[in-house]
Amino acid sequence: MNNYQYDREKEWEEEQECLAAESAEAIADAEAEEQAQVEMSEQELNEKLAKWAGFEKVEYLNTSGEVCGRHWTLPDKSNGYPTLPNLPKSLDACFKWLVPKVLTEIGRCETVVLVNNAVCDAVENNGEIALALCLAIERLVDKEVKQWRR
């Protein structure tokens, strides 16, 4: 192999390494952006379901009319929390705040089916059970809203 061929081969290898590095960086950026969107949608899901369960956001205004503080009241209006329970991440919170309302909305048998299907879906797809339950309840909430609009 002459020097020219060796130099061209070395240049080609360096280009390939550079392209691979750029590609890996682009993939990492895309994955980070996708994760941020998932987290944001979980946050939106959390707030939507909490409001459905009866939590209310209370904001405090200063004398200028600007928000200077806020908290969430519990569904029974008895107390407040600075933040909401993290429903998509906590099965305990789901069963404390969401499932009782589901029971009153659709009844015992339908609730058992809903919870069972959510757990099975999560287990089959290696997902989080709390998130699967929240998504199932969200579908129920969306179905309710459509029925109310009729």
C-alpha cells in the first residue's frame, strides 16, 4: 500500500469516527428531548387527574395582585399541600385519591376490571403500574367529559 492509499484510508476512518460521534450525540439529544416530553406529559396527567379527584389550586395574591404563593387543597377541603401527590409514580397515591372516586363513578365490578387491565398491561409491557392505572383512569375521565357534553 502506498502512502496516498494509506492517507486516504486514514482520512476515511477518521470521517467515519466523526460521523459516528455526531450520530451518537444526535441520538442522545433526541432521547433527552423525548424524556423531557414524557415527564411533562406525566406532570400534566398528574394535574389533570388530581383536579378530577377534587384537588384545587389556591393562589395567594399580594397587594399588587401578583401571585405570591400557592398550595393545593385536598378534595375534602380540609387541608393544603404545597405540591400534588405524584399519582403516575405512586400506586399508594392512586389508591388513596383516585380509586375511591372511580368506585363512586363506575361501580365496583367495572373498577376491578379497570385496575386489573391496567396492572396486566403494565406487567406485559414492563411498565409502571401506577402510570398504567393513571392512563386507564384518564381514559375514563375523557369518556365522562364526552358524555357530559352530549
